[in-house]
Amino acid sequence: MTATDRSIELVNAAAQAAADRLAHDIIAYDVSDVLSITDAFVLASAPNDRQVKSIVDEIEERLNKELGAKPVRREGDRDARWILLDYVDIVVHVQHSEERVFYALERLWKDCPELPLPEDARKTRGKADEHARTTGKDAEGELS
């Protein structure tokens, strides 16, 4: 089984919205062969809580406006360290850079096929490392 056309459409819109809000390291996996509850995961990160919230708000607004999709569940708002948007067809994880490194979801899903993303989203790969170099802080926000 592979991700449906609707899932791919949602993934692309979510990835583009995240890229537009300067998310780092956006990636999407087709998890439809290993999970029955959803077709795809979208992962993105940001260096601070405020930006995590901004990315999530943009994804939610864009998917609603452009595709008429609303999440059935939104978790993690209080701390804004890891916010999850569950659209049933896809699940979007927006994590603070520290959580992204600690939980390393990419390791868990590395055997699943990676989904192609819009160019703007692909260009975000390695942005967390670049941000760390330019600010002098590592992924955990500590001075390096």
C-alpha cells in the first residue's frame, strides 16, 4: 500500500507552509505499509518555541484554506516543544531542534520510503546545522 493522492497533496501543502515559515530539515515519510492509522509523517523543526508555534499555525491555516482540511487532534501546544497535528491521512510533527535531535524520529522511520517534497522544503535540509554555525549555538541552544 502507498500513500493516497490526498495524503500526498496534504504532505506537499504542509511541507510548503513549513518552509514558508523557515522550518528546518523538513522531511516526509510514507508510513502506510507499517501503520494502519495514517499514510504519511511530515517532520519539521525550528530553533525556538515561538517559531514552532508559527510553523504549526501556518500549516493549519494553509491546509484549511487551500484543501479544506482540519486536524482531528492538535497536541503539545502548551510547551510548543513538539506539536503534533493529526489529519488522519497524515500526521505533522513540528519539533523544537532539541527534541528533534533527542527523539530522532528519522531513525525510527528510516526504512519507510521518503516522499518527494516541494523544492522550498527540500532546501531546508541542513538548515539546523547552518543555524547553529551562524548563531554559535548547537541544536540544544547551548553555546558551542
